[in-house]
Amino acid sequence: MRIFTYETEAWLPRPPAEVFAFFGNAANLQVITPPWLNFQILTPSPIPMRTGTLIDYRLRIHGIPVRWQTEITVWEPPHRFVDVQKRGPYRQWNHEHRFIPLAGGTRCLDSIQYAVLGGVLIQRFLVKRDVEKIFAYRAQRMQELLPPRT
């Protein structure tokens, strides 16, 4: 199984504790996910975020309905957390979120190690593009939802 890595970062003009709190509210994942994925959180709210929390989702990938379950395997407020796919569209999905103080705001780092069904060709022609589009949308939404304080 070949593991691929995707890394991205964004700077937000808010302190790490505030940015982490935004991510600590699982409902916000739906807010920063592109509408074309028809993403829905199935786990009843409120979801207590901590190590061991399981969250179930439903979405559509290229029109195909998919169920996804992640587990929070690391929870270290306000510095980082990790979610790992337990069930879903990937053979493996391990996503680390880090929040680092920088220039009066927060540097948000996402590092994902993942494996796909179909290997390199599916990665190159479908998955890589999808992941890049999803995280570009996410970065834009975070800028809109966490603007500088006035």
C-alpha cells in the first residue's frame, strides 16, 4: 500500500486557543467543507471532543454516497489534534492539525498521510485534485469565519 502525503498551511489572525476552540466544535467541520460534497455529520450534537471520540459523517464523492467515521486519537488543546479514519473512502487517512502562535495570530498546519484504493493512478487523476480543492475551500472559509478582530 502506497502512502501519500498532503501538507498545507494557513495563517489566521486569531490566537491559537481561539482557533483550536473553533476546530474543537465538530459542527464547524460542516461549515468549512465544500457544499459540493453534501457533507453531513451524523453523530448527534454536541460532540464532546477528546481522545477516543468517534464521529460519523455522510458525504458524496463524485456523486457516490459515502459514510465516513473518524476517531480523535490525539487531543492536545490548544496545540494539536489528530483524526484517523476508522471507516471510509480511503484505505488509510491520518490527519494531524497543528496550531502555532505566529505574528499575533495562528499558523494552522495540516499534515495528512493517506492511501487510496486504485493506487497511483486514482491518486494522480482524482484524489490529489479533490484534496487540494477541499483544502483551498477550507482555507478560504476559515479566513471568512475567523477575520481579524476590529
